[in-house]
Amino acid sequence: MSFSRRNFLIATGVAAASTTVLSACSSGDAGGGKGGEKDAPKVSGTKKDAILVGTKTDSTGPAPEVPGAVKGGTIYTMDQIDCDHLDPAQIWSSYEGYLTPLFMRGLVGYKVAMDGKTTLVGDLATDAGTAKDGGKTWSFTLKEGVKWQDGSDISMDDVRHTFERLFAKFVTFGPRYPQQWLVGGDKYKGPYEGKHLDSIEIDGRTVTFRLTEARGDFNFTLGMRAFSLVPKKKDTKEDYDKQPFSCGPYKIDNRKIGKSMSLSRNEHWDPATDPIRNAYPDKFELQFGFQSLASTDRYIADQGNDQHTLSMLNEIAPERIQKVLGDPALKKRVLTHLDAATYYYAINTTRIKDVKVRQALNYAWPSQQTQLIRGGASSSEVATTIISPLTPGHADFDLYGKKAKPAGDPVKAKALLKEAGAEGQKIVIAFQQSDNQVKQAVAIKSALTKAGFDVVTKQVDKTSFYSQIAQIDNKFDMFAAGWSADWPGGYTALQPTFDGRVIANGASNWPQLNDMGVNKAIDAAAKITDVDEANKAWGAIDRQIMELAACVPDYWPIRNWLHGSKVGGLVYDSGNTGIAITKLYAMA
């Protein structure tokens, strides 16, 4: 959610062909040059995005106006899935991160300019934070005049409560950085018995966090949606996940889980306090349950309310990429952006214990075939590493020969299975439930069967997919997943997903890899202060994990969002790795 952002980007992103993540291929002419693929952007070799840290002035509202924007009307969305979580403490999916800035605010957040420049600024705080003791102590001061949707003031009790409730037993999903880093966090059980965590100090309108070790990126950590504020008096614990209380420009009026969510203006939001959000539409109508082919065809037809509609998750359906990108009129309504996520198939190392079997899965993988099903080189680039080329710490290597044999190497895979005495090894693979994933499951099953595996495929509900695979005893040998760094660097690209000490129900070490060498290498790399040396260390850990074959890297996404003709203000938010929803406006 994952993701990074996030580390450069936040947590998990959304894949091409609409697979959620918690952003000419190397195979030559894999896409056949169709659908604009000869001109398709490349993830590899592209300059990494940078997120700057803003000043106190940058943190002052209102947000800069979007050129040409008009106020009023309704913006609609059309996506496959609803949000699995709306309690910020449990948000680690980028998709949820795209939608929730409408009604959630944190101490800090990402300010996006219309040229795509992204800056970390104070959101509810007066600036992006002040570090002391080399980064072991961080302080943030709450702005004056910020309110909840009922008109009550956001208080310092709310700030402290937001972070203390992260330790509650019912919080089983979401990032756990503050829980791991705050002094005394290893013993704290949450605020509901009246006890405070001493390492969260309140002095007037300033909150100070005391960490066990220096974290120069702690302010980026708090930019994640998981650390949006929760009002102490309105905290309904487990039930808060259903309908959170707003301090953003909109409030939730009605929610039909799995179908829709209606939002209208929050009259107590003051744009003078908000440097991030513009809030032009009067309403947002979020609609769920649409496969990507259905939404794409409606955007192509461009009728009625669909003219004011966009998708935050659904991209152009693979069946329509050639048509849309090959039509100049339609292409004008496409936002294309490279994404720093990596989509991979996690291999459950507690079930598939033999490294040779895991390596055989990597050799047998049909990367070229799955890329074609996703829509070819216009939709994605074949991945060979865990850390994306767009994330600092990426090292360029290809341990399993994907560049030479993108369709897979069943001969090599069979040989490894024979060496392991595992010919006919049964592999149960979980896929997210969608039309495109069904097609990919067929191609993967065919390729792995040819390589000597006995493959069983399972379709899992998309909305709850990550919650299900995050269970330790999940009964799957492999499962599709996606991850991007939560902010720029290798730490959040690898530590939450491959550090054996974070294995738990709801956590994101989906392969359940617990290798002492990897754990030690993560600790060592996290302490390196020289940026270049740190990047080299993270690249080496990536290779170390891939030698253990804890996953099969599948692809790096290229986003292509088609939208209605009367949606304005579309710009990519590098901080949240998706469309900046608070910049949108409805054209007349």
C-alpha cells in the first residue's frame, strides 16, 4: 500500500488492467507495435521523480487555483471496487489513498502543482515538521481554525489520540512505522484504557514524537493517508471503518458498501487553512462495481453524466488500448503516467520451502504472455527486480533471464524441479477477481503446467483481496500483489514486505520470508546516511531477496486513464501515486 510513497510514493498502487496494489518491453516486440506501443513510455531508464519538502509559506492555504477551473456541478467516478477500509489507521491501499483526501487530512500531505511538481507540506500542521537530535525527535504545530464537519475544533487531544489508537488491537491492517519507531511502542496497548504513550508529547499546539532511532524521513511517513486525524469524541473503534468523520472539503452523506458513496461539501472546511485541496465540484458520486471494459466503453461513448466521470482505479481495458491510443480525439482524453510500483507474485515461503522450486517458478513465468493480456507495452513493462527503476535504490539485474526468454524457460524450470525432487509440485495461486485476471490466470496455469507444476487457480474478491492474503494461514502458495515505496528510497520498498520480523496477520510480508541475512542487511542499510551508498545497499538486498526467489516480479505499470470529456483539472499526484482528486472540476 503498501507503498513507498511514497517512499517515493505511497503504499500500494493500482495496476494496469485494474489490479489493485496495497504505478517496447525488454522482450523485444512483445506488443507488436499496436495501440501506440512504438511510442509507449518506458519505466526503465526514466528519471526518478523527486518530492521536495516545502516551507511554512508553501504550507499556507488556500491551494493555488487550477487554470480554467469552475466551481459547481458533480464529478462521478466509475471503478471496480469499493474501499476495503475507511479508518485511516487501516489504509495501506493506494486506491483508498486516491479517494480519501476529499474528507481526510493529516499533519502533512502532498501539494501538487498542475505541472506535476509535488511537494511535502504542512496540511493541518503549520509546516512539514521540525527535526532535532539528528531525526530522533520530530515536532509539528497544529494550525489555528481547523475544524471537524460538525464545526468543533480539531484539538491536540485529537492529534494524540490519532497516533495512540494505532496501537489498538482492532487495527490489524495498515502501515506500522510509528508503532515500530516510537519509544515505548513495543509495550503500549492503545488509549482506550486511559493511558497515554509518553513518547507523544503535547505542549500547547505542538506535538512532539520521540523515536527510538533517527528517522530523517519521518515527516514523509506522516504524509501517508494512514495517519490522517481521527476525532477522539467520534472514535467508534471498529465501526469507524464504515464512515469516518470529515475535516476535509467534503463529507460522506450516504454509503452503500460495494455500490456507491455520495459526498457533499463540508461547510466547516476553511480553504484558507488548506494548501493542498481546491474543492471545485459541489458533489462527488463514487460508483463501484464496473469492470474496466464496461467503463472504457462508456467513456468512449461519452454520454450524459459519463461526460463528468473518471476512474481512479479502472484504466483503459486491454481490449480497447489500440482503439483509444490510436484515435487522436480519444487520446486527448487520456492521462498517461509511469508508476513506481512493482507488481509481483508473492511466493509463500512457509509453504514452498525449497528455493529451487521457487526459482523454477521464476524461470517458468510467462511474462510476455501476461503483458500482452494486460494490453502490451503501452500498459506495462516486464519487471526483473522488486524495486522499480523509478525508485531510488533500484539496481538493474535479471537473475532469471526474462530479457532473453520473456515467454519463460520451461526447460530450466523442469531441471530445477527434478533437482529438488519436486516434479509435479502443486501450486495454489490466488488472483484478484476480474475479467482480465481470469485471462492471466489461464496463461500462467498453462505455462507453469508446461514446466512441470500442478497448478490450481483461485479467484478472490478484489475489495478484500489484500486483507485475505495478509493472513498468515491463507492457504495460498502464490498470489498477485503490488507495492510501491511509501516515500523516496529503498527502505519502504523492501522492509515492510520482506523483513521477517514484521510477519503478522494484516502485515505486508506476504511471502512470509524470514531470512536472517536479509533482516541484518535491512538493518545495516537503514543506518547508512550517504544517499549513494544507501541506494547501492538497497539494490544489493533486492538481489539477495531475488536469489532466495521470494517472489516473481511481473511488471512495472504504465497508467492510461480515459475519462469523460467534461472532467477538468486532471494531474498526477506523485505523493499518492494516482490522480489528484481534489484538483478536479466539472465543465459546463
